[in-house]
Amino acid sequence: MSEPKKFALPVLGEVDRRTALKAGAATLGVTAWAAAIQPWFEWTTELNVDEFLQKHYRELTAEQKLAVFRHLEEDAKKQYGADVHISDPLPLPGVQYAYALNLSICIGCRKCAEACHVENNHDRPTHQSYIRVFEMQKGGIDFAKGDCHYDHPVPAPDKYYMPVQCQHCENAPCVKACPVEATWAEPDGIVVVDYNWCIGCRYCEAACPYHARRFNWQKPEIPADEVNPNQGYLSNRVRPQGVMEKCTFCLHRVREGRMPACLEACPTGARVFGNVLDPDSEIRWVLDNKRVFVLKEELGTKPRFFYFFDK
Amino acid sequence: MSVEDPSPPAAARPPGRLLARFVLLALVGVALAVGAVAAFGPVRVARPSAEVALPYTPEPKFAVEIRKPAGPPVFHTGIKDANGKSVTMACAECHKTREPNAANRLGRPMAFFHQALKGQHGNLACVACHNSTEANASLRLADGTSLPYTEVMQLCAQCHGPQYRSYQHGAHGGMAGYWDLSKGGRTRANCVDCHNPHAPKYQPVQPARATNDRGAAKETGHE
């Protein structure tokens, strides 16, 4: 991975955020500074001083992380009445994830989107999901003619179906657009968001050519007994209001060796996932043996999400 | 895309928390202007880079299990016994005494028995798959070899090589469980779980409820 990106503050010019925090602390002394900024937090009950002073996620030590996770677990209990467990499985060395989807097989049943909704603790009233399934006219890839609100038995004649979620681009425009480094690509290729660091500016949402990012306009509503308690800090924990979210390939599952929820839910077997660095993996076989393509290749985003037809 | 496009980024955020953050950033800025910048060391990134690592190819410790049919199917007579249980018969009970009729095919209705069976699988002859020399208690491969019903996938494989090959490489037929077989096992569906051997076309379904984008849904009330 490259040098940490700099961001520009209007007053200062280029400086990285951690240095800024450190300098602030050094000037006033951490306690004095925390006390000095306390009034700002009285505007809102959602953010506390500890959370603000939380260093960038990637710089936290194991103990500091645990403290943050415990705090978030207590918060989930308070806000949702649910006993959740937040973990942070690390990327495995020698693993690069990729995903492929067989468009000859997919019938557009939306079981994947449904599974995502449940697995990732999405807002219930809006029935949100990271996956959008387009019903497309056979003979081309024209998203303008695609419909994602169809409601009739599928597959319909002359149609094919194209589920679209975060493409986990190697050259991700969203990562570049983020002014505060709250979103980045992990060593295993998963593009993540630190919801505690995100300032909600939505630049990433505008930058994503696949419309894969969602913004939390309101606090998600989920009944206590429907909260999925197996949560990842960088993935499916309930997101606070005012931050961006997106598909993480179910990071909390896949880094434990499991399949993403959308793949397991697919009744047709259209989805293939795995480690491309393993020459014997299923995903590698697909990339080597099927004529795969990526969406909007001309943009040079280099997605890790591939599509193919059997013939 | 037919997605309701989100509004332009900038102004659209709930106030409070985020405003607080920006104000804080400015505060940090002022503090910094007073303080000394140069005194601080390089930034440490905790996560190791994967670039040097060898490909992760663990020894499988868990099995891939393909579901199998329980055994030969049974014939449902449609009759209930005294206890209300439906009466079934083994295929062989009739077929050990009947001459097989090679003219029966899936492309046309059965004339006077098994009429419920609606075939739509090319125009295959019944005896292409059912082993009439064993009273239909088994299946039959093209070379005449007897095949137990539990091994039906081999039957499909002989005519559908490409799909079978894809299946073996995980690119047809799906799976559930672990991609990493050193951490857990996998279960897979059988060809006949998704394809009725007599009418294999995958059946249409009613899709799950459409999903929404919260952003789009809330947009109207917001700006």
C-alpha cells in the first residue's frame, strides 16, 4: 500500500489528519483540549469525545480497537436492545478476493438482495440492500433500459438479470474522492468504510460509477430480534446516521473462510467467490475459462467483480 | 440507470454530528497553527501489505458434500390405507413382469399409465435413462451400465458435459458453506434438486420484494 494520503484543510494547506490531532493535543494537552471541545458535543448525543478522538482505524492498537468495539456493543444494546458481538477479522496474507456472476444462470429472483438486507443489518422500513437487480433487455447492456422495480414472475421472456453491488475496484474512484481517508482498499482487495471516521460528505457516492454506495439519511430501524448479532467493525455493524455504507463482500464472513451471504442465498448457483491467488480456486477457474467482462471497463476502475455468460 | 439519482453531495447531511466534526476540524486547524507541526514522526499503518505474501492455498480439512437422492423413487398409487397413509409400490413390482416399451418417450404424453408425468426434455426415450433390464429399479448409462439412482449426476453428465464441468469447478449449481476448506465444509445441491429430470427447465418464481435505496427514498423530504 502506498503512502497515507494527505488532505487539505483550508487554513493549513496539506497536512495529515493524525498529525493535526496530535498537534492539537500537544498544544493544549489532551485533557484540556477534550474539555475545551466538549461543548460541541452537546449539540448531539450520537458522538462522544472518545469517538472523535479515536485515531484513524488503521492506526489503532489491538487494545484500543477492543475498547472501541465494546463501546459500540454497549451502544447497540442501548439503541437497539440487541446483544451483538463486534469483531474485526483481519485480511489473510496471500488472499485477493474476487467475485463472478453467471448471467446465463441468474433468474432475477432477488434472493441475494434479500439475504444482504438481513445479513448486513439494513434499515427495515426502506427495505434497503447493497444489491440492486436490473431486469435487462436481451441483446445488450443498456442500464438506461434496465428496471430494478419489476414485480412479476421471473425470468420473463426476452429478459436477463444483472445484480449490481460494490465492484471492489482496484482503482476505486470512491477511495480517491474521500477527503478524509475514511474509505480504503484492504490488502485482500475489499474496499471498506470506517463509519466512525466518515464525515458523510457523499463525495464517494457521487464518484462511484456503479451507484454502489448508500447514505444513511436516518438512523436505521431494526427490531431487536432481527438484528444480526454477528457483526464486523468494518462491515455489517449497524451504521450510525450520517455516514456512507456499501457492500463489503461480507467481510466478517469471508475472512473467517465463509461465503458471502448473497452467494449462499442464490438458489440458482449463479455466483462464484474466492481467492484469485489460489490457482485451484473456483473463482480462478472461472476467470481462466469463461469469457468474463467487467462493467464500465472504459473507466479503468479495475473491478474485482466479474460477469460472464455461458455462451 | 433507472435508479433515482442521489442529489449533489455537498449540503445534504443531517446537521449536528457532522457539523460538529467540521467545526472540530477547524478547531484542530487553529490549534495546529499555534503548535509546531514538524515535531511528529512518520505515520504508522498497522495492516501489513499482502504484496509479499505467497498465495494462500491451505490443505482442505473439511469435505464438500453433494446431496444425493435417497435411492430408487417409489410409485404413489394415490390410495390411502386404513391409517390415512398413502400407499406406495416399488417400481419393480410391476416392471419385473412387464416388457419394456422403448417407444415411450418424454416428448409425448403417456398413453395409459404414468399419465401424470409431463415430459419436456428433448424427446428422450424413457429407457435412455431408466434401466429396464433391472425393472427400472436403477438408471442406465448410454453404454448399458447400471447406475444407482443416488448417482444420477453421472447420468446427466454424459449428455451435459459443459454444465457438469462447470459444476465440478463451482461455476454451476452453487454451494453453501466455506470457500476456505481448511476452516469448514461445503454443501452442494444435486442436478435433480434444481432440474426435474423429466422437465429440466428451471421453473419461474415470484421475485422477493424490490429493495430500495434509503438515499433515494428519503431524498424528497430532505432537500
